[in-house]
Amino acid sequence: MRSPHTRRDLLRFGAGTLLGLPPLLTFGGRALGSPARAGGKGFGSAKSVILVFLQGGPSHIDLWDPKDDVPDDVRSSFKTIASKVPGMEVTELLPRLAQVTDKLTFVRSMSYTPVGLFNHTAAHYQMLTGYTADKVSPSGQLEPPSPKDFPNFGSHISRLMPPTVATLPYVTMPRPLQESNVIGKAGTGGFLGRAFDPYTLFPSGDDTDQSKMDRIKVDDLALRPELSVARLARRAKMRGLIGETDADVGRAVERFDLDDYTDTALELVLSGRAREAFDIQAEPKELRDRYGRNTFGQSCLLARRFVEAGTRVVQVNWSKPANSDLHSWDVHLDLQHRMRDLAAPMLDPALATLIEDLDERGLLDETLVVAVGEFGRSPRKGLSTSGNDNDADSRDHWPYCFTAVVAGGGVKRGHVHGASDETGSAPIAAPVHPTDLLATIYHAIGIEPHTQVMNHLNQPRELVKGQPVLDLFA
């Protein structure tokens, strides 16, 4: 019996594999619902989103929600310093960020009451998909990524609001999220299909070494040596003839919009826009120095370049996995050294310069920047909340209260939303659940947060069940 599947697969994936492109650019999966209509303050105020995801759980008390009049076992080891805006004090670890608080909003009331979310990967999943994972192992770790997973927010945005120019719609860098051997959970297209996975960099080696960012390979975004534009044109003509003469193939092309996806793939490669966005060496040496000559800093610079190139969503993950040594935010031990000497000197210049750079180029008003981890750290030092051992001066996981930093995309400048209690243990005003933060991102980009999509079982699911925080917008 003649089977049409081989030809359908050829049409579905052929252009991408011939060009070396990821599936994201050539096949859109099943047609799902369109964005629901919405409106209100801040709706559609952003064209792009940059999420700076500080995996590992940075200590809010030791960074941007310091507490001074508290017991010694709560007070940060780092001094509180003034910033440009009264009431937006930070610790001495963030001197550069203190100079740009007039462009920021601090959400000091992030909070959720978790079930199994003291674990990093489970919290990643909640923060980035808006849903609680179904299966958590006895150790607290999740199963590896699955086609049944809820999609990352960037996957939803890239499907519902693809770029208006030929560029990568959604980029994650420098590496996927990771905890132990669980890699990439909460960072895929999930039940939307691999077509909506992000384009992901995964440079090897020391994550504090920026030199590897100078050697990014973009072979996927260029024509293969054996292909020419004329040869591609002949192949496109042949593809059209097959669709015209074979009814099954023709119906598949029409059903899955394969002509549109193939044309998008070709345009992406031939335009060179995405390939040029990776050319970080085109930036002035002085600006690269301002961002910080490390993988995280240079990734933040690349994020700005991708936004300029028209990319909708860029997710910059902290370049050290959650439970790794040294530069990780997972400070169960040696908090003072890890934060003062390793992590903060990478975060402070990179995030501050990203905000300044976007603003100086007139991009901040149309780019929503969100910096947040999966949770905060325990107010009391030495307290065990997750079963980990902590030394007397360090802090364990704490999802009940933490801080998000938000800027651009119509968000208020020089503003504090909500407040934590006197020890940073819980919100006392305007609590914001992670699902509310995701709803705010969808709202800002112009997508109704309760838009329904169909999962792998053909069941309707909302993008997220939270509510956008309209008070964040000017």
C-alpha cells in the first residue's frame, strides 16, 4: 500500500533540514486558538520581552529588599546603600543597579504557597509555564522534559505573535535550565510541539569565560556550502509541483501552512538578520566591558541585539545551574563569598547596563525586562527549609516571599510594588503570584492571558490562570 507519510514528512521538515534550521522555523504544529481580545492599561505596550532568569534563587534580603532593624540572624551581612530613588534601597552588592532604579520597578511581594515547589526544577516549571508539575520524584526533582509538558511562556508568545521580520522568534541563552541531571525542564514548547522550542545556545566550558561567546557557531542560520539560491529555487518549484499533482500532499501543505513555514525558513537564512544578531564582536569594546566580560554579561548584550533584530522573546538564564558550586545563587554554604565575590559582580553590571543600553537606544519603552529567580532565600540564616544543610551564615530556599525587578514595556519607573514584612518572610501588601507575573508578561506583549490552547489530548487549557498586575503600568 502506498503511504503518503514520507512525502508529508519531507514537506514538513525538508526545508529546515536542508538548510540546517531547527524545527521551530519550518513547522508550526497544529493550528490552535488565536489570542483572545483584551485591553486595559498596559495591554500591548511591549513589542519584545527579555526575561533574565536567575536560576538558583537569589537572596532578596541580600540584594534588593534589605532589612536593617532586624535580629542578627536575619540581617544581611552586606550594608544597605541608597539608590537614585528613595525607598528603593539595595545592598552594597548592587552599586551599578542603584544608579538605574529610576528606570525600574521592584516587585517586593512575589509569593506562592507551594506544594513540592521548594525544589528548583519544580519552581522553574511553575514560574515559566504557570502550572504545577504533575510528577515530582521523592527527592523533589522532576522528570526530564516531556512532549506532554506545559509550554514555556516564550513558546506561547512565539506561536501567537510571531515576529514581523525574518528573525528567530524565541531565543534562550547561554544554556538550558538545569538541576543535577534534569536539563531543559520548563524550557520547551511542550505540548505545542518542537516547532515552538526556543533556539538555544549551549556553549561548553567555564561559564565565567566570555571568550566562547566570541566563537558562537551560526551554521544553522546560513546556507550550506553545497546549496545555492538558484538550487533552492528549483527545489521550491519541485515542492510546488508535488503539491499540485498529489492530492494528499496538497491537503497537507494547506492544512499545516507548510508553504508559509518554508518561505519563513528561507527568508530567515537569506536575510541574515538573525545571523548578524549573533555577531557580538561588532559591539564597541567599551560597551562589552560595561556588560561584563563573562558569559552572563555577554548574553545580556546579545539579548539587546536580538531585540533590535526583531526577536519577540529572549530568555537569559543565569549561567550556572541551580545546585552547582561557586557562581550559583544556591547559597546553602559560604553565602558571603559566593554573593560578594562571584555572583553579584556578574549580575550588577550586566543588568544595569542592559537597562541603560536599551534606554539609550530608545528600546526600553517597547521592551519588557523582567529579572527574577524561582524563589528567594530564607529570612533566617542557617534555617533548613528544603532538607539541605546550611551553614550558620547562609540561607535555604524560600518561595513565600521574594523580589522581581521589572522595567520597560510601559512599566512605571522608580516604583515599588507591594511590600514584604519586617523580616522579608511574607508579603504585607499587594502579593504577586508567579502566575500573575506571567499574566502581566502576556498582557504587556498584547496577548489575553486567558487565551485557550489545545493540549496534547486536544483539551482546552488557558495560557495562565493568573491576573495581570495592572498597577505596574504607568
